[in-house]
Amino acid sequence: MYTSEFLSLLKQHQDKSLLFEYAPGKLVGANYHITEVKNITVDSVDCGARPDYWQETVVQLWESPKEKDKTEFMSAYKALAILNKVDRIKPMVKDTEIKFEYSNAEFHTAQLFVDDYTLGGNYLTLKLSVQKTDCKAKETCGVEIKSEDSQVEEAACCEPGSGCC
């Protein structure tokens, strides 16, 4: 999801509470705060010696230990007000992917991307996911690229008793 799409979603649903699902069935606590908004520029070289460059917006979520019993989530209206204030101080690049940085005692610190969102009752819930690392230069590095069909076939032939293992 791009930063502009996220801001638009907040604007459309200002009356809803904003929830973040960081893993299936696991929500960031109602005691969360938006503690930092980062404009990130990535200037890199992949393992195939190809340069790459992109920008991201990273919003840091933090659960306040002083408010751990809090049950009312931040509203989309308040989150939008915070992000608009940030944008006035340090303009966000709107056509970049937005990610959310989060951790708690059971979940490692990670930058999570928005996989989907749901609307239900008084809630706007962003479903976050971890993006797995990948080789960006598969052809150069000799990494075999498999289609979904070949992966399904491979999985089927490696069942117990199939003789492939």
C-alpha cells in the first residue's frame, strides 16, 4: 500500500478505530502510539551487481507500558492528524510504499507491509505481514525460478512414500 492510499483510507474512515494486526489474530495493543515517521531512501546494489534505488515511508508503532490496560484504540482521525502534522514539518513522499515498524515481548522488531485491510463495525484493521528476503538477481546468480505450478507438482511428488526423498 502506498502512503497516499493509507492517508486516503484514514480520511475516508475517520470515525473508526485504527487497529493493526501484526500476525494472524494478533493485534498491536490499544496502548500504541505513533512514535516516529521516517522517509527512507534505499540506495543499494543487489547480488547481481545491479544498482537499485527506492523510497519508503516507515511509521513506528510503540506500546506504552504505562497504558497497558487501555482498551480504546486510536481513531483514524487522530492518526491522520498526527501524520498531517508530520507532513507539514517533514513532507512525506506519497507515492512510496508505507511500512509499519513494530515489536513487542513476543514479536521481533520488524518492518511490516500492509497486506490487506478490513472494515468491520467501528474498526479499520490493517493486516500487516513480514516481507521475506529474496534474491533479486536470480538469473545472474543461477537461482532456478519456479512457477507456482511447478512448486505444487514438486510438493506433490515429495509426499511421504513417494520415493523422491
